[in-house]
Amino acid sequence: MTAVDAIRLWVHALMMYLFWGAGVIAVSMLFTYGAPRLVAALTDILRTRPARPAPESSPSIVRRQVVQQDHDRIKDEYGRLCIDLFRGAELAILDDFTVPEAVALIQALAEANDAAEANDDPAYEKAVLHLAKAWRHAQALTESAEPCTVVYRALAPVSPSTSPGAELAWRRPHPPIPRERGTCR
């Protein structure tokens, strides 16, 4: 046996020990970490489950769920309008409490929220129907208003001394500023 053959046998034996050692470590890790999961999965599969009650499908419960969905939909749409930076003109109309539609919308939102907490189904349904009507009117108002009118309405100062037909001071053309004549001193 030559030295090269001896080195080959030694490397082969070392490789076999390493592979067997790695295999033993892998199997022990599998049993250490995988066995509890396997046992948990088997017990979950074999566990008897309690019978689930049938979902309640009485007409009153289904009706309440539909009313809640409508209420949530309108609240979500109004919330998205309030946080949308590009719909500031529409929000300016709905924030102006001199507009009857905006006041009706806020009152309808409050009534619907109060009726939802009271658990009075007929009153809740009536309040949500009123809210839906107020929301449609508010949307129609925001779609029909011109953006420049909205900005002027939002920026206009409220002054009881100004007659309705008078032009506001900040919208009147101002005389030109006279230019200074002469040289700097």
C-alpha cells in the first residue's frame, strides 16, 4: 500500500464519518423539531369537533346584516372622501354647514350611528334609508357644483352686514399700486 492509497482510504473514511454524522444530526433534528408538529397535525386531524350551529338565517337577522352593510358602505365612502387630497372641492361643499345637504348628511350619519347602538331594527333601517337618501343628495350636489364656486364659497368670509347682492371686498378689483417715481436716495 502506497502513501497515496493510504491518504485515499483515510479521506474516504473521514467522508463516511462526516456523512453518517450529518445524517444522524439531521434525523435527530427531524425528530426534535418535526415530531411535535407531526403529532400536533395528527391529533388535529383525529380530534372530534363540536357540531357548529347553523348560521341564523331568519329574515330579521339577514335584513339587519344588509342594513349594516349599507351603513358601513356609506360611512366608508364618506371617510374616503374626507381623506382624499384630490377631492378637496367636494369636501369643501360637505364641510360648509350653510349648505342644507351637508347638514342633512351629518345629521343622518349621527342618527344612523345612534340607531345602530340602540339595537332597534326598525329605527335603524329607517335611519339608514334616510342616510342613503342624504348621501345621494350630497353626492349630486358635489357633482353638480363648479370647482371655482366651491373654492369661493369655502373662502368667502361670512359677514352679516353684507347684502346678498353685494360683491365681496376680496373679489373686487383693486386699483393698481402707484409706482414710485424718482431715484433711490
